[in-house]
Amino acid sequence: MAGDDKKDQVAQQSPLQVQKQSKQDQQNGDGDNGSIDDLAPLKVRILTDPGLVKMMSNKLTSLIGTPTHYIASLPNQVKLRIKALKKLQVEYFKLHGQFYREAAELEHRFYIKYDELMSKRRDIVEGKHEPDAGECEYKEPNEELAADLSKVTIDDASVTGVPSFWLTCMKNVADGIHEFVMEDDEPILEHLTDVVVEDNIDSFKLHFHFSPNEYFSNTILTKEFKLKLAPTDEDPFNFDGPEIVAMKGMKIDWKSDDKNVTQRKISKKQKNKKTGTTRTVTKTVQTDSFFNFFSHPEWIEDSEDMEEDLAETFHADITLGSFFRERLVPRAVLYFTGELAQFDEYDEEEIDEELDEVDEDADPEADPDFRPSKKALRKAAAQQQECKQQ
């Protein structure tokens, strides 16, 4: 009975008290050799009881950002020294921000030089310039690709530029962009002639150039992103390097509702309970499409108060925008040939783990609309940014 009383007493203690009591019992030699095993049911209860787990989680969360009892108990002179240390920390972050701004200014100067090369690439892709023998003098290290490139026939010479260049680049990104390109998007992206990065130090724009087509009248679709390059005075400690904090799309002038691939009409029958008559109601719903990337023509700023759906869209667009800017546009030909077939800077194992967390029992192959979680892509974007900073 004494053992049962002890168990009841332990069950009423907090996990921390249980741990301390267990150590004290072991030191004092209290209890028999099975005393440690007696705590096993309690450990199981703590780990498996959703109520206890939630209570512990809420308690730990409430402690975030609050002074510890240790800090509160320190002498006033020590507290003043801590304030001095935090002031130094603020100065460090400001200096760190200055580094990133100067790095961005240097990068901006090189973007001007990059534009010269990108302009030559555009002319070749669009067929405005035919490279001469000297421009084609390149020793291909990939033997299989070299063999394919050497097979030039008369019929090949009649083709203008490089057909479907950008669509092929996007589809060859095995994990990422091609998941956002739907089947209905592909005929439109056949008209994509160039993607241009316009760098403005504390912001950048992506310009997607299109040839005349039957879908929309815009010749250029633009997505703009604002960057934070330094810590703010209001929250100086919340700074890990440059990050996108706002974005803006633009209105696409679709030539007709039937050509708008970002939406579709669905019909549903409704029955009147009183009269028994039925009617067909038609409504327009949003569909998955790459061109949703250009939605929200007004500025959207990152915020903790942002609605969940908008937050997911915001962070997914950050992933796509960063990838176009940092990887796809600078290395387009390597994606076209398939030599950079992966979302290469990203940790695919961690992306898979995120997908497993969403639904471990789901069968992705059985779902034709399966796409990576935007949460996973947000983590991928953060990892890419860390790689860039290193």
C-alpha cells in the first residue's frame, strides 16, 4: 500500500518535480530496485496524454521572450552590464546590415554586366541572332550531350532560335517549379520568350516576356519583390540577413473567360425544399495555375496577422521568385539541357519529411493533383537563402 500511496503522490507532481524526486530517491537509496521502473507508467502517460502534452507545450511557449528567474535575481550592476551587452548586439546587427547593403550594391553593379550576356542569350533563343563558328566553339564535357549536339541536319537548320526554351527549363526543374506548371499552362508558356531579372538593390522585378498569343494581350508580366537588407529599429534582433518582405503582381488581361487558366466555371444543381423545383447555379472558382504567381496587383506585406491561405501563397511566391532570380535565370541553358535537373540548392530529404508530416498515410501517386506542401517550399527557400549567405 505504501508503494501505491507513493505512486499517487508522484502522479500529482509536475514532470520536473518527478525528475528531481527520482534523482533524490536514487541518491538516498530510497525504494527497492524496481523504483525506477515504477515511474514507467507515468512517463508513458506524460508522453501519450494529449492534454498533458498540450499543457506542457503551452507552458513552454509562454516562457518564450520572458526574463528568466535567474536574470531577475541578478544584482542591479550585472543587469546594467547585460543592457550594455544588448546594446553591443544591436550595433553588431546594424553593422551586419551594412555589410549586406554594400554586398547588394556590388551585386547590382554586376547585374548590369550580366544584362549584356542575357541580352545575347535572348537574341539567340528568339532567333534574332545566328551565332557564328567562333561563338559555337565550345568543348562539351558531357559526352552523351556532345553527341546529341553534333547531330545537325538540314532540317534542324530551318528551325528558328531554340523552341520551347523557357517552358523546357521550367519543366526540367524536377522538384519545385514544374509542380506549379499545370497542363493548361503549357500552351501559354510556349509563348514565353524571355525572363529578365531587374535588380534595384533593395528590390527586384521578374519580367516575363511573351510573344503575341490567343490567351492574353499583355506582352510582359511582372512580379516585384521588396527586400529587407538591415534590421529595423523596432525589432533589431529579428534579422538573419536579406529577406523578401513584400511583393506585388499585376493584372493579366485575358482575352476571354475561356482563355483564363486561373479560373473555371462549375455548375451545381440546387433543389428548393418547399416547391421541389431545381435550378442550376454556375459559379467561378480559382484553379491551380502558374499564372496565379501574378495575382494580387497591390502590395502584400509579410505579417503575422496574415490569413493562412494568403500566407501560404505569399511564401510559395517567395520560393518561386527567389528560385527564378538566383538559379533558373542565371543558369537557364543548364536547366534546358537537364544538367541541373533538381531544385539543386534545396535539401530534398527535409522536403520529403515535411510532406510526410502533412499526411503520412497519403499516397502521392494516387493523387493526380499532388503538389509539395508550401510549408516545405518555404523551408527550402530559407535553406537556399542560408546557402547564398555562406
